[in-house]
Amino acid sequence: MRKLGLAVLCLVSTTATGRQPSPPTSHPNALPTVSIDDMAWQMLVAALEESKTASPAVRAKVMLEFAKQLDQDNKKSDELTVLREAYLATLQVQAMKYDTVSTVQGDVQRAIMKNLGPEPLEALLPHMNEGQRGLAFDLLVTRYTADKNWDRAMDAVRRAPRDNWFPFAPVFELMKALPSGQVGARREIFATEYAIYRDGWISAGGLAQVVERFWRELPREQVVELIPIILKGFMRGQIYFIKRPIYFYDQEKPKYLAILRELDATKAEQWERDEQKTWDEVRKQGPGWVTSEQMRRRQAAMGSLPQEPANPMPNTKPPGSPKPRVVAGCLEDEPWCQQNRVEHALESVKEHLLKRETELAKQGIARGYWIALSQWKLDTDPVDPNQVPKTEWPSTLNWQIFSILATRISAEYALDQIKKIPDPEIRLLTKTAVARVWLNHPPSFPCPSLRSNYHNEGTCIGYRAYLPNELFRWENYWE
């Protein structure tokens, strides 16, 4: 943040922010009146300064929100500096069992692309791991396609990861958008995807749309090879379903068999002759999409068998921690129970606010704070601590949401409530969120997924916490 020091000082000034502080009252002994905008901007600048000593994930999140506000004020140069520093801060996050720091990294990448364009994102590529490079090339190919910058789009395709992180969906959109005469470019893209398939990183089903749409422009031998494998995949999807049958094969067979018949009538006849036998083979193979042949190709592409980590994370709860523990009146392995309590409390506060029942609304906010506190005690359990960055803790999210609701009563009341948050970094994140809401009219609030099961066992699930309609808009959720 060395480059940012002078910028921050400038941003607090009226010339940089474009905000004039409210004039003092006429009484000589009266304190000057400060507008909500001025107070929020001061909070945001103070949060940025405080974040310098925070953990890397928290620092990155505060910087990200500060940069979003800079974009609102059209301070692109400062925004670029802050977003770059935010991304670099995420690289300092200590490895945890659940790599949810990628959530903040992804948000930074999207903000860079949306507000500043592809060049700053390209500059960060050397700092990215494979997964983050995958997202970056998704964004780059999408942007270059939208700009009809075919040369840059194809260059991005050539530099993209050659495994399951390849940007298949954006590249398919690129293939559709390329001018009709760009047959060579489409064949080049298909050759890359076919090589990724041959290395075992994806199933043939990943190439189904490409084959169906562009088969006339693709190498005949490879299309003929792929169609029977694609049809087998459709059979598997029809047999092994989760909630209800999805008749992939019955729906898709006519299209692909017609292509195969035109390219190789003998192969098409053989498929129809052996169809029942193929059904039996697929049932015998089971629901797995990764076949032994795919795994062999994948391992060959990697050069060796995958190695187990030297000290894998334990899959059982450490001794000395009773199970199950109680969180907000729920058992810790009942995330739906915690979710219901949060949503009921939010709905109650909303109704009381709409009816101007201030004292009852305060009681609801107090209940929300109690739920967050109970979750935080589990988050910080020294025997079994939360193993995702603090920015993603359920306690963090809930303190933020109920603090934002508290601002509907008054700014002073909300700030008094935030002081009750025992965790300094969560207080920092909450003040940042509140400041962002105050500075945006209508307000926007980032709603990250809530990681409910985050300890040594179980899976991670997400849900959207419900804010009152006045404080929530879908377009803000999908930022």
C-alpha cells in the first residue's frame, strides 16, 4: 500500500471525493453537523487504514469494498491500485482446509474486469494459481468476444489452462460469435478441446454442443469417434438421475445419429444394431462419469500418479470437543435450523420496521446479534476452529446484515450496536459494509454465500440471507 498513502489523503479531501462537508451550525459552541455521506466516507477511509494490520483475507475484503466505492466516484487510477493490492493480499492467506479465499479473489477479478477492463487482469495472471487463472480466462475470453476482438480472444484461448480449468463455456460462445469465414479458428479451438478430452480432463459430453453445432467444419474422423461416446453419456444421464429422470438419450439421439449417419453410415447402423447391448454395458459400468480410461489419460498427462498430502487434514473431530455443540439454540450439524432462525429474525425485524415499531425492531436486531455471537463462539473454538477465512464466517455475515438493518432505526444506534461485536476484524468488516450501504442510494450490499458446515466434517452449503426489499435488489446480489 505504499503507493496508496497519498491517494488516500487526497480521497478524503473534498476535491477528490466531490463531497462537500456539511457546514457548521450558526451557534458558536455547537458541534458541526456531519452528513451520513461524510460519515460513511470517513468510516470507509478509516477502515482502509485499519485493514493494514488485519489478516490478509480481511484486508483484501475491505480493499475490495473500498475500490467499489472508488469506482462509484470515478476514481479509476486509485481503484486500480487498491484492487491490485487486494488481490496480492489474498495470496498471503494461510492455506486452510476449505479454499474459500477464492471467493474474494473471484470478486476482485470480476471488479477489475467490469470496472477497469482486461489489461489490469492480464497483468495479474503471473500471480494466479491454476483455479484463479481458469476464472481469469473465462472473463478474458468473454470480454474479448463481447468486444469482437477476435485476435485477443484467440490469444486468450491459446494461453488458457489445458485441463478442466479451460474456459469451455466462454469459448463455445466465442465459436458461435466468430464470423462465418473463421473456420480455421473454430477448428483450432476444437483441436485444443479435443486434446483436453484425450488427456482425460473432461468427458466427451463436454464436446457435445461443439460437435452438434459445428460438425461440418470439424475433422470428420474425430466427430465420428466422439458421437458414440457422447451418446453413451446421454444413456448414463437417462439411467442415473438425482431427483427425476432426464431423458437425455431419447431427446438427443435423433440429432447425433443423423450427423453420424451422414458422416459414416456404417457406424450409424452399427450403433442402432448394438443399441441394447450398449444399454447393458452402461448399466454395468455404473454412474461414474470418469472412466478408467479417462483416469489413465489424466494421470499420463500429469506425468505421474497423484500424490497424497504428507499430513492430510483429519476427517474426524479432535478429542476434547463435545459433539454436537449448540449454536443459537440449534445443533451445530443442523445448518437448516440456524438458517431458519436467521431468516425468521430478519423477517421479524423487517415487519417491525415497516410498522415503525422501533422497540420491537431493536429486540429483533438484538436477537440477530445473539445468533451471530453464538455462531462466532463456535467459529473461534480453539479445539475445532472455523477453517475458512473470516470474511466467509456465518457470524460475520449475520452481524453485517443485522447491523445494516439497525441503520434503518438510526445511524447512531447502528454504530452503538457494532461496538458490541467482540471480534475486531468482524467489527471492521461490518463497518465497511455499513459505510458502503450509506454511500449507495439505493443501497447495494454484497451477499456472500454462508458457509454453514465449516469444521472438520460435513459439506459446505450456501444460502441467501433475506434483507428487506428496500435494502435488497437482485442486480446488487449478482454484482
